[in-house]
Amino acid sequence: MSESTDGEEVGPPADEEEFDHSKPEELRSREVTEGAERAPHRAMFRAMGFTDEDMGSPMIGVPNPAADVTPCNVHLDDVADGAIEGVDGGGGMPIEFGTITISDAISMGTEGMKASLISREVIADSVELVAFGERIDGLVTVAGCDKNLPGMMMAAIRTDLPSVFLYGGSIMPGEHDGREVTIQNVFEGVGSVSDGEMSPEELDELERQACPGAGSCGGMFTANTMASLSEALGFAPLGSASPPAESEEREEVAREAGELAVEAVEADRRPSTFLSKASFENAIALQVAVGGSTNGVLHLLALAAEAGVELSIEEFDEISRRTPKIADLQPGGERVMNDLHEVGGVPVVLSALYEADLLAGEAMTVTGNTIGEELEALDPPAISDLDADYLYPVSDPKDEQGAIRILTGNLAPDGAVIKVTGEEDPVHEGPVRVFEAEEPAMKYVQEGKVESGDVLCIRNEGPRGGPGMREMLGVTSAVAGQGHADDVALFTDGRFSGATRGFSIGHVAPEAAVGGPIGLLEDGDVVRIDVEQRVLEVDASDDELARRQAEWEPPEPAYAGGVLAKYGRDFGSAADGAVTNPGLVRERE
């Protein structure tokens, strides 16, 4: 069993034999490639074109969620081919296998969005099963759309095989009316049309220009947030997150990932040897500094749970209080991942944090070096030396605090998450309008009933209540598209897309379906939100809330059978990452 750099013991499941990958004769794959009794196994490999030399090499799995259901993943066969080439060139035996993906953007606003978070779990489960069943020695985990990224890293942590994370890259921005546009602009255009601020013809033109090719959504939305965090965690080499999907640089990143995976196996460099509390603190610092997706909170909590690293939702707020926001990218700003790539990528931000002692330089990475050593070797340019009006030095930041804030109060005893995208920390108070699901809230907004000062609550959309904790970009974009991004408050036990901006609070915990206070709200209750003071509360006495709690009855599950029912029963609280691995869910006090 290994120890992380902060002394916390982490490693593979206790019931699985540990292999020393630094000794070729002890590679786990030898179980299926060596000895007379394995002749049938080798015959199967020979049927696929593998040679004696291949079967004497480290077996590197390349899980690939390529699919034609989303531009985020449509090109991943090419990316995986680059990784396979790198594994082969590095002296390994590449084994490609498939897994699923869900297109968040296409399922958004429909019942199908309930499958999104579940797909994170299915991806992790499926990669774990193949790696375990086929006795694979190491992994290059390929990912495109949002839930691919945490799902792949969860699998790597859970198997504790030497692993390198490989992002498929983001889409280039489209151009409309002389400006760069992304899918965020299209979602917000829907609200603008319903409000009469945009014609259907202009929305049609915008739709045709926003997504010009393959790759994940271009802003600092969930996919690019998690890709950036993979560098901070040490799961991916520095500079690997930002090259565009359709570029020669992305092909080179893929080849290098394959080569590094073989090296990691030979050095027995497992996630348990480089992931530590410091790794997660570095990832949070980066997330709040770049204004990353609120989904990063959920996924980092889940990754930490898999790694056995104690991480609480409150720590996001602690780190955000001391870490300034120094990048202004979409959805809060106008720039996209490719803009950041052109000036040096994620290492530019990491280096600024490192130089300001806001990043733990001693945290290890999959390269075998610390992140401090990697940054010093790379020597990215200082923000002050760049002609980039969307990047700010730590000494003169966009905001003195990071973008992620954790609110608590009698409506969210276990926390709620907001990303601050405006200039000031808002305070909002008023009577609430309660919706029992996303659809009636969307109808309300599209009918033009939203007014300045409104407080909207959408409940029963949590991990269990949905189930699946739907993202609700349609609703938040419709509100923003009608000009109410900063004067209408919306909170939910569900989630928001990384492209959401405005006064939107998600992950309210405990959720309504398990008896959380959000489920006790009634239309007209006065709700107070103070982002600076980190408060989300209802103006109701403890006695009144207790009376309502006594009368509350849990809702009937939305699904009686099938995959949604199965995972819906297993999901834990959003405050702990909404994980479904019961052995790793921590009990909250």
C-alpha cells in the first residue's frame, strides 16, 4: 500500500493483489500471456495480430468513448490512434476498448439529461471492469464530453493502474456578426428570441455558425475545466489540455501520452503515488482562479472519494477566499480555450499561482516530477508579459476572491455552489416561486413571466430526486437571454452547465428527495441570498420548518426499473460528489 505525499494512505482495493510494475516479470498481464496453460489466451491475442514481442510488453489499455452522438467525441478515434502509436513506439502493447458517452448539449433540457451524471459512473465502472477482467497493466484514458473526464479519472484512481489522462481537445469558436461564438450563445439566443430581442432568422444563422467542427465546447465550461484540472492534479502533462481538437498539437499530445503511460508502468507510477491532498488543493486553486465550472466541485469531490483523500465542500470556499480570479473566460468573459492556448495554455495560470505561493509545488505528477519542477522546466510566460486582456496578474486580479463560493444556511445545511461571474457579489431577497422540476420552470421563463427581482427554486432534480441531477442550461440561458442574468436568482438541488452564468445556485444539499429543507419551501416564502456572507436561507422559524418536516412525505421514485432507478438508488449527496461507490461515500456529521 502506498502513501500520498501528505501521509494519507491510498491505493488499490484490499482484496486485489498488488503488482510491482517496475519488475517486468511481475506485470499483471503475465497472468494471461505466460505459461503453457495460457496457450488458449495467447491464441486469442494472435487472432487480433499481436506478436510474441507484444505479449512480452506492458499491456496498456486505451479506453475510448468515441461516438457520433456529440462533436466532443466524434474525432476521438483519431486521438486514440495517436495514443496507440505512442504506446507502441514506447515499447508497450496497446489494447483499445470502447465505452459510452452522453452528449450533454444535445440531451440538455430534455428528460435524457438525467443520464448525464449516470454516464460518469458507467464510464468509471466499465473501464474498471475491462482493466480488471483483462489484467491490463496501465491506461491511457481518452475523454471528450463533460462526464467522460471525471469518469475516466475515477476509473484510473479506482484501479490504481499507472495511468495518463488524455483529453480530446476543444472545438474552435464559431464566428457570428463579427464576434467569436460558442454553444453558450446559441442557448442564450433561445431566451433572446422568446423575449423579442433576437429574430428567429438570426438565431438560425447563429446556430449554423457556432460549432464549426469537432471538439468539446470551447469556453471554460465543464470539459475544459476538468481538462485543466487534470493538469493541476498531475494526471496529465502540463500544456496538454489546451491544444484544439483538430490540430497537429493534439496529435502530438496523444502520442506523448501513450509513451508516458509505458514509462509510468515501468516506473510503477500509480495514481496512489502522486495524488495527495495537495494535488486536490492545487486543482481547486486553478478552478477558482479561472472561473471554472461548478461541476468541478462535484467531480473533484468524487475523485477525492475514490482516492481516499479527505476533501470537504467547505474547503472549496476556504481556497476561493485566498485565491484571486485571474482569468476571464466564457461564460463570464468573452474568450475561449483556444485564446488561452495561444498564449501558453493552462501552465500560464498555474505558474502565476505557483509564483504567488498559491500552488503547492511539492505535489507529485504522473511524470515522476513535482508540479513545481514541471513548471520550472517549462517556464511559461508571466501574465504581465502577455498581451492578453482576459488574464490578470495575481497582484491586480479580476476579483480578489476566486469564482466559486459555497453557501450555507437553513436551506442548504450541507452547502450549495455558485460561480460568481459578475463584477460584484450579489445580495438578493424576495418571495420565492417553487417548481417541482425543470420543465415547468422553463415554461414559466419562456412565457415571459420572469421579472427583475424574482427568486426561482427548482427542486426534485438532485442526484436521487431526478434522478441524475440534471444540468439546466436551458433555463439559466433563457433567463440570461432575456437580460436577467444578474437580477433574477435561481437555486436548485440539481446542477448547472459549465456554460451557465448569472445568479444561479446549484447542488443545494441535502436535496429535496431525501428531506432536505429545499423540499419544505412554499410559494411566497421570503428567501435571502448573500453571496459575500455565503448565505442561502428562508425567513421561517425553526419551529415552522420542523412542522413542515413532520408533514413531509418522500416523493415516489421517478423510475421503477432500469438504469435510472438503479443508479438513482445508489447516488450519495452532492455535498460528497454524488458518488455511487458505497465503499467510499463518507458519512457527514
